[in-house]
Amino acid sequence: MSESFKARLQSDLTDAIRERDGVRSSTLRMVLTAVSNAEVAGKEHRDLTDDEVMAVVVKEAKKRREAADAFIGAGRTELADKEQAELACLEGYLPKQLSDEEIDAVVAEAVAATGASGMKDMGKVMGVVKPKIGDQAEGGRVAAAVKKALA
């Protein structure tokens, strides 16, 4: 059996520490802490599946992207650069992200399949699109594409 995703993150952390890669080691420590927090959340400790660990990584990447955007908006480029460096490290673990054109194609197919005719059908379309796209695109990007298609 191949090593789990969490074990891969831990071994990559060890490598980053050995190589004195500060950004990578701090980013991986942060992700592993988030994974540990998710494992102890709830009534009892449990080990997360690889998919659940991936969901934690996706969530952490989203936080970095949003923080970088906020820092850029506030003119704090040095803090934005730090967030973007952490995001770049996390993106190495994420599935390949779909382009806007690929998302639009999946959305157009879903709109046709559901017979959606307006914004009132957004939930129906999202219900079809989200399983097809999975972690290959952020929810906000998908929702924007659905809104554009239904407008």
C-alpha cells in the first residue's frame, strides 16, 4: 500500500526542514496543524482519509489566496508576497486547476442538462456541476461561471 497523503506531507516537512526551506516548512507545519485540528474536532479523535486531508489543503490554499488578495487591496505587498509563497507551496499538492474556459464548458453542459432558465435554477445547476469539477476549481469561480451562464 502506498503512503497516505498525510504521511507524504509529514515526510515533505522533514525534507523541507533538512533543506532549511523556511517557507515550505512553515507552510507544511501549518497544514499539518490544520489536519490535526480536524482530526480532534468533534467528540472523538479519528484519522482523516486522504480525501479529507485534501479538503483541508484546499481550504488552507483558499485562505492564502483570499489573504493575499486582501493584502494587495490594502497595499501591503510584503504580506501578500508571503501569502502567495505559501499558496505556491500548497498548489503543489492540489489537483490541476481547471481554466475558466473548461469551467464554462462544464457549466454550459449542466445548464443544458437541467434545463435551467434563470437565477432561480442556480442551486440545481451547482448540484450538477460541483461533483464533476470537485477540487479542480474553487467554489467561488464555479458560482461566478454559473451566474454568468444563467444571467
